Amino acid sequence: MAWRAHDPRSAQELVLVLPRQQPTSAAELVGVLDEARRAARLQHPHLAHAVEVGEQERWPFIAYDAAGPTLAERKPLPNGEAVFAARCVAQCAAALAFAHDGGHAHNDLEPWLVSISDSGAARLMGLGLLPPPLPPVGAGESAEQRVRRAVREAAESDVLALALVLHGLLANAPALGAPDIVAARLRLAPLGREAIRLPWDVPRPIPDVLRAIANRATDRQLRQRFRNARTLARALEGWLEQESQQDSDAHAQLIERVRQLGVLPALPGVAARVARLALMERQHTEALAEIVMRDAALTIELLRAVNSAQVRGTQVSGNGPVLTVRRAIAMIGLEGVRRQALAMREWPGPLDASGAAELQVTLAAAQRAARLAQALRPAGYDAEMAALVALLQNLGRLVLQYHHPEDMRHVRRLMQASAEDGQPGMSEQAAGFAVLGADIDGMAQAVARWMGLGGADDAVLLLMRRLPLDKPVRATESDDEVLRALASAANETIDVLALPSARQAAAIERVAKRYARVLDVNARDLTAALQASAASTSSAPAAQAAW
């Protein structure tokens, strides 16, 4: 059993995992708790961190700090589900291999015992709560050998259970129609007589190699299956590496275009704006930064310039990426700002008239989102940082609109609801996969890494990812998470402007409810901030969001 719980002692959200059945005796309870404590000491990136092991009314439990959704709670991805499923199962298999090597088996692996972090990493919960039953004593077998055999047999069951999890993710339905993995496992060899193969009539195509791996893992003949968790992990990791090469090709092509044409073109009139800056040399850096921030393309170019490998190595080595315009101006000075602005490709670069108009609309929407984030920021949060995070959450749209305008038109068409059958449009990420064959967020992060925004802990890259629309927004005390939520709220609000006017009020109400706990806003606050952002947006075309 897995329960979400709130710990009033630490104000922390936890997942409380209990065994299916209460131990029948005090000695059995002690044995379960001892095994759970030993298992909780294991440290692995894909084993969830246990914050407490204890018992309540003779029920043993383990409390985990896994606040993200579980595999059972998340919705299938319209596209990219195969990669997600393979990655999660590979990570769980690596964690199981580590545990098996240490003499621990899970023995009750279920989708609701796999937590998914914001970055998409899987973390396994419940290890040690169901010690494997001891098999009958073999001829000449010592007690220690008997325990090792019990763990080995339970480890083989763990691999089959993980294979059934993979089957359910890829088929979008539980194997054998049994949501309980234990029940399905008992119907397969060696204990049962049934066999399963991945169906062909699935909502999303399953790559042939991945289909072969999944079917082998549940093969009727035991000798055909993967011998242990490590071999299953290696097979899935090999497929993922091959699959990621395709994404790498798309990223490499985009980076090559960015090198040739720049991240974005200079907006019309950039020379006059820079000349005005030169006359303000004695102004405070914050005032200068405010003027630069009115030009989204110049802002991004400055971040690229100061975060390049050469500049980082000579001036800010070891301090992480530069993420404020104030610091960028302080580093390179007004003359450096002038050089960077004049080095940008003139507007509109290689775009034709329609492409230039679409890019201007996208830039204006990003700029207005940045202003809205400033207006919505909680007390104590830096206005420029709030604006920059909101702007960077649009980097994928901006760069792809500039370098692949025709593809982005197709993406927007796929996102629109069908007037003929009333079907909703695809999500932006799903449409990006369908048209570009790659994740739009992934493309943006490839450009961000090239710009030098990656850093050792990739904290900036996480800030750049908007909060998923299909997951609730959870309260957090982390400054980075608040900034990410703030920028996401601003961008979701600007996206509302793409809806018919009759539906905008209800949509703003939904956004306000989503972020009420984190940002302490309501629909009235959001509407007022939206109106204020319209008045303060730069001279770019009105931000009628194309999204």
C-alpha cells in the first residue's frame, strides 16, 4: 500500500508505504523492520530516499520524501511514451540490480511504488517491506545458502514484475487485464500457464527493437528471459542510446543553424536603442538593464555572450551561469553591449515577411510574459530574475520560430481543436514530436547548453521547463521552484490570449486556481497584472499570443 501523507513535524509531503498484510507475530514484525532498515541504508540515484522506518499499531512502514507523481498516477504521453517507459524501467532495473547485489529483493514491485521526479527520473519505493519467503530446505543446504537462494528467486520475480510494468506502459493497459502486478506475475511461468505479447493495436507505435526487448522479458520460456535486472537495464539503455542519437542529430542541426544565423535576429531599431544606451553611461546599471530587457532578442544575446566558454573561463569561472542582465552589463560594459548588438544579424534574417511577422508576435508574447512575471512575483523576489526565467521558458518557441518557421506553423495547426469532430488539439510537446521528431523543450535546452546556461547542476535548465499542464502545482519553499512556478503562471496566462475572448475569463480563473497556493493570487490579481503588462510592454506588436 502507498499513501500520500503530510508530516506536520517538518511540513513535508511524504509517501507512506506499508506491506499488503500485517505481520502475524511480533517476531515477524521485528524481521520486517530489520530488513526495511537495512534496505533503507542503500544509496542509489533511483532508490527513493527513506526518511523514516517504523511501525504503528504493528503495521511496519517506510516514509519517503518522494513528492512527485507515481507511474500509476501520471498520464501517458501522446508521443515519446516509449522513450519515457524505457528510461523509467531501465532506471528501476539499475536500482534493483544494485539492491540484489546487496542481498535485498523488492518482492512486490508495482507502478504506484515508482515515483517520478520533476526531471523525469524514476525512484523505487518499498524495498525491504516484504522479505522473500524461505524456500524448502535443499539437500545439504546450509541456512545461509537457503537465504541466498530465496533472494535469488525473489530477484528473478522482481525482473518479471518490472517487465510487466514495461508492458503496461507500452500497451497503455495492464498486462492480462490485471492492475496488480503480483496477480499478473502469478499467472505467468513458472507459476502459471498464460503467456503475453505486446499487442499491435496500441494507441502509439512501439519501436520494433523495444517491442522485442519487452516481449523477451515476459517470454513463456524462462531461458529466453533476461537473467537478471542488470541485463534488462543494459538492453534498455542500449536502445535508449540508439534512440537518443536521432534527437542528437536534430539538436546538432539546430545548433549549426544557430551558429550561422545567431540565436535570434536584432529587432528593428536596435542601433538607435544602443546609441541611447551610450548616452546613459553614468546611469545606474539597473536602469541600463531595464532598457536592455525591453529587447528580448538583445537580452538573450547578452546572456549568450557572457556565458560563452571563453568569457566564463576568464571572468566567472566556478560561479555558474550568469542569469541577470545587470551582471552581464557589469562584465562587458556598455561598449561590449554595443558590439554584441551590432554583431547580431539584421532583422529579419532569412525570414520572409510572414515568418518575420510570426516571430514578432512570438517575441511580443514572450516579452509580455516577462513583464507579467515581474508584476506577479511574490515579495522579496528579484524582478529581473522573474522576467528572465519567464523569457527563457519561451526560448524553444523563439529559436524554432526563427530557424524552422514552416515547422512551427504546422505545430500550431496540430495544437488547434478540430472544428469538424470537436476533438481537442495536441499539446505543444506532442505536436513538436510529430512535426520535428524531437522534444521542443529538449531543443531549447540544447541551445541553452550551447549558450553556456547548463552549469554543473543544470538548475537553469530546470527553471526553463514550464510546469506540466496535466499535473497539479504543489506548494514549495524552494526559491527556484517558486521562480519556475511564477514564470509558468505568467506564460500560461499569456497563452490564454490565443483563446476566443468569450473563453478567456474562465481560462484565467483556472490558471489562478492552479497557482493560488504557490503565488497567493486570484483571478482578479491575474487580470490586473495582465492589464498592467499590456501597458508596459515594449513597442513590439501587440502580444496576441499565437499559441
